[in-house]
Amino acid sequence: MVFTYILANLGKKLLETIRDEADKELYPNESQIRERLIELQMLLESEQLSEQEYEKQESILMKRWREIQESKEEQ
């Protein structure tokens, strides 16, 4: 039981790491994040995107934005 929990936790962490690295490749800079946010807003306004999906995507983008800002502050 404990082994299964540990294995599941490691799998979750691995998937989160893969997702985060993919986000960095997709959105390596603020300009691309800004463009994608504008695109998402237009999709939402034209009802091609649900509010729930918009919020999910926006959250991912804003997380990446914060990572970029923190990285700049560290330099």
C-alpha cells in the first residue's frame, strides 16, 4: 500500500516536471505568453473556448510568466 502511494507520487511529480519543461519550450519568453493570452481572450469572447478551459490555460501561462520574472530577479 505504501509502495503504491510512493510510486503514484513519483509518477505525478515526473508528469508535472515533464509538463513544466514542455511549457518552457512552448512559451520561452514573455512576448509569446502575452500573444497566447490575447489569443485565448479572443477565443473566449467568440465562444470558441469555455470559461473553464480559458481559466485553465491562463493559469498555466501565468505560472510560466511568474517563473520568467523570478528568473530575471535572480540574475
